[in-house]
Amino acid sequence: MASLLRLALPVIVVQLGLMAMGTVDMLMVGRISGESLAAIALGHVYFMSAVIFMMGTLTSIDPFVSQALGAGDEAAVTRVIRRGLVLALALSFVSMLIMAPAAQVLEMLNQPAEVIPEASAYVHVSIPGAIAFLIFFALRQSLQAMHRMRAIVWTILAMNVANVLLNRILIFGGLGIPALGSVGTAWASTICRWGLALSLLAVIWPRLRQKDGSPRPFFRWAPFRQMLSIGLPIGIQISAEFGAFAVMAVLMGHFGATTMAGHQVAINLASLTFMVPLGISMAAAVRVGHAVGRRQPAAARQAALTACAFGVSFMSLCACIFIFRPHELARAYSPDPEVIAMAAVFIPIAGVFQIVDGLQIVASGALRGAADTRMPMLMHGFAFWLVGIPLGWYLAFETDVGPRGLWWGCAIGLAIVALLLSLRLRRILRHAVAPLRLDT
């Protein structure tokens, strides 16, 4: 437990720091109006939908770096980081192309007409930040796998302070800058994403400059193909989960701006607590990867079991708070009584699925450390898209459950995927896992 916490706690701080930036955006924009809160919620979902697959694909850096370190191959670590940055640059351009037609896509999805202009403006201002965000993510995964968390933590803390100051100036006006409203928070986020990327690039630059001693050319297809063979299933898996919640947000738009704003409050709270098991999941991926690289199957099993127990325990505590204190939590986001009342309907449901959500993400991380990514991808696709989303749609639009049905559908999907991943993890780690053969 102690060794897990030494790695997990800084990762959790980083995850909470990233989430805090979005939470501050919501809290400050929520003071403008419920419509503005709904607009940036929709814009943020669109932005994340455009980058989430790319982030998942870049998560392949985790098992390659951690297993190379476990095997003592420092040169391979450097080559993986460099190739991860190349992938980040390539994938960022795809994300920017997806973000360009935001207004037309939102209209096609029948989102509330009153929020589309603000939401699409938010997305367009966020486009330059996509490249920085993915570079930061690649560098974060690399440093994290190397247990170099201090620089990431300090960078996150500094950018959170910068985000608050920039939001205050750009949203409400100041220092000669006119008030930009909700679009101001998109500018603040873009600036801070570049701050994150450039700060970590400065930290890792000495390693990138080192010669790796390889006589083989850097731009060979084989190593990139190997990274993609691990990363693409992770990208699809994460996209399946995030996409389910994105679809839920889009369908929520059919119930009006107030319902969407209440939904966003609840989902932001659930996402905030989710950062803790997500951090544990990332730590589990590193610890399992190191154990696999050292060919220590017992250590890999222990790391996975400890991580799952810690994740479930934390989320059980959060579930109690969500179920018994929904109105108090909602009031932190908006003074609007209608938004508070709607959020208080969704928050207890979010509390119900906290436990299985924590279990499924930690199990996913442990499996990623063992480079097992294809079967988890299929499990996520089945649970969310063949069960959760259809069931949620039916409950919301074909019964009198209403918008709550969308939440219950996703909750059931999470429960199914948690069960499937737990069984998969038990089966995979029952025997020794063969380390990756790094084609570098």
C-alpha cells in the first residue's frame, strides 16, 4: 500500500489539478447565467470528444516506458518518449480538424439554439490549445512512468493559479481587457495548456537531447506500429466510455438548458471524485508495468489488488456524500434555484455508480500495465454502447423516468464493465505476463 500511495498521491494531485481548472471555469461562468454554464459545458464536451481518442492512444507510452525501465533499458525509454511526441503532434492536427465545424455539428445534433453560439465560440478558441494539450499529455505519461512527478505537480499548481487569474480578467474584464464572458474561459484554458506543455518540455529536454546509441533510423514504421497496436485499443476504449457520457450530454440537451446545466453540475462533481481512482489507475499501470518488466508476476498481482481495493474504498466514501448531501453540493456551482433542484436529482444517481466506476478504471489501468488493451476495449464497447446508452435512451424518452433515465443507463453500463474487467484482470494476472518486446 505504501509504495502505491507514494506514486498514486502525486498522480492524484495532478488529476485533481487538471479537473480543478475545469471546475473553476464552471464556477466562475456559472455566475453569469445558467445558459452560459450550459454553453461552456457543451463546448467542453465537444473539445474533449475531439481529443479523448488521441489521449487514449498516447497512453500506450505507459506500458512501453514502465516495462523498459523495469528491464533496465534506458535507451529504449528515450526513444519511446521521442516517438510519443511525434504521435502527439500528428494526432493533434486530427483533433483540430474535428473541432473546426463545431457550430454545424451542434446544430445537426439539435442542441438548444440559445447555447450553440457560445458553445461553438468556446470550441473555436480552444483549437490552438489542442496541440499543447496532447504534447503535455505525452510528456506527463512519460515522466509519470519514470516516477518523476514533482515537476508535473508544481506545473499543475502554477497553471491553476494562472487559470484563476486569467479567468477573472478575461471573463469579467480588467487590466484594460474587455469582458469576454464565457469565451474568456476558453482563452484562459488555451493559454494554460501551452504553459503546461512548455513547462514539461523544459523538464524533459535534457533526456531528449541524449544520443540513444541506436544504429537504426528513428522514423521507421515498425516502432510506431507497435505503439499504435497497444494505443489504438486504449483510445477506442476511452472514447467508448467518454463518448457514452458525451451522448448523454447531447441527449440531455433535448430537455432544455436548465436540465443541461443541472446535468453538468452533477457530471462535474462525479468527474472530480473520479480523478482519485483515475490517478490510482495510472499508478497501477506503472507499478504493474514495472513488475512485468522485471518478470515478477506476484508483485504485479499485488499491485493490481491493492490499487483496486484503494479505489473502491475511496469511491464508497464519495457515494455516501453524493447520496445524502446533493443540494449542498449543487449550491457551490450555481445560485439558480432551478439549476440546483435539477442537479440535486442527478447527484444521488452519480453517487450510486461511484463504486463501480472506481473499480472499472483501476482495473483498466492494471490491465494497461500488462499491455492487455484489446479485450478491455471490446468490454467497454459492449457495456456502454450495446447496454448503457440504449437502455438510458429508452428510460429517458419512452418511459416517464425522464432525464434521470440517461444517468441510470450509464450507471448500469458501468456496473457491467466493472464486472467484466475484474474477471479479465484476475485471469490475466493469474500467470506470468510476457513483457513487451520493444522494437526500437
